[in-house]
Amino acid sequence: MSNIDKQALREEFLNMQDHYSDPADRERQEIYIAAEELLDELEAEERRIAEHRKVLISLASVARRYLPDYDEHPEIQAADELLESAAGIKVKGE
């Protein structure tokens, strides 16, 4: 997935408000508004994923500390591997 320059998009949205205030540009305004809402949703989901990741890392740390036979629990090791590969998650359509 390509990186999205969110700051540049926000600046473009502000620029749009200055240049497309004519009611004749209503359709274009609606597109920009929808895009800005999607950007807000994306940022909220990224924050949520970061919080979930912190919790999972904490749980894995506790498991390593309190399970003396940690190496014998393949399901916990699989969860650790998922955490390590989370940065490479592919989104449908890529």
C-alpha cells in the first residue's frame, strides 16, 4: 500500500474551500467532503490499530514472563509472528 500524505490532503481540502465556493461546484465540494471524511476515518482506524498493537505486545510480554514453557505454545508463537508481520498487512485491492 502506498503512503498517503495526509497533511498535503488536508491542505488541499482547505484550498478547495477557498476556490470552490461557487454553488455550481457543488459536486466537486461533495467529493472533497467525502474524501476528508474518509481521511478522518483512516486516521481513527490507524490510532485504533496502534492501541490494539500495544495491548497485544503487552500480552505477549506477560506470556513470555509467566509461561516457562513458552516455546511449547505454538498458538502464542503464531500470535507473535502476526504482530511482527502487522506492518506488512495487505489491504484488499492492492
